[in-house]
Amino acid sequence: MTEPNDTSDLADKLTSEQFHVTQEAGTEPAFSGKYWDEKRSGTYNCVVCGEPLFSSETKYDSGTGWPSFTAPLDGAHVTEHSDSSLGMVRTESQCGNCGAHLGHVFPDGPGSTGLRYCMNSASLSLDMDEDEAS
């Protein structure tokens, strides 16, 4: 994992919502983020450090209002930690490279993993595939 970013530098680089989500473990309101209903193909990267996190091939409509994925591109790119901050135990997901808060993982997803990586749009940036970008 790289050294944590200087938060003053990040405050200049990120929007206030991106900073709140990634550095203060915030959550954007459901159905408000730019990727919850995104259909174009590509790779979702960490908005803080650019680490490739998820492929659009594993994205699905969970009906929750947040971008949801069945699995990360690489298990080392998304780390998981126990989170009991709201009086319940959840599994927080963070960028494996810079430690940015991404969202949470729930055991109610489809497919072979049975997992739902419920991410905040504010923690992601989408690099569209060539055919989508033009």
C-alpha cells in the first residue's frame, strides 16, 4: 500500500463529496451518484490514486441506488475491514493501494461469489473502453 495522501493535497484534488466519501468514510445518497445507473463498459478506478478496482463486466443493477459489482478486478486491489461505526457490523471496502473508503460488501449478491460490492460513485472514476469513449 502506498503512503497515505496528504489530506490538504486531496482537498484540492477531490470534490468535497469525493473527499468526504474517500477520506471520512462517508456515503453518498442512494440514486445520486453518477455511476449507479451507468451502462457503458470500462474499468472503474479509485478516484484518489487511479488503482483499477472493478470491471463493468461484474457490474449489475442491485436496485439499491449505488454501483454494485460481484467481484473486484483483483482481490489485492480492494481490501475488506470490519466496520461497526453505525451500531451494526458491516464489511467496509477500501482501495488496496491508498486506503480510500469505497463502500461496503454484503453477502446478498448474485452469481458465483454471492457478494455485492456496493460502492460510492464518488470513490470511483470510469475509464471507458475504446469503443465506448468515441
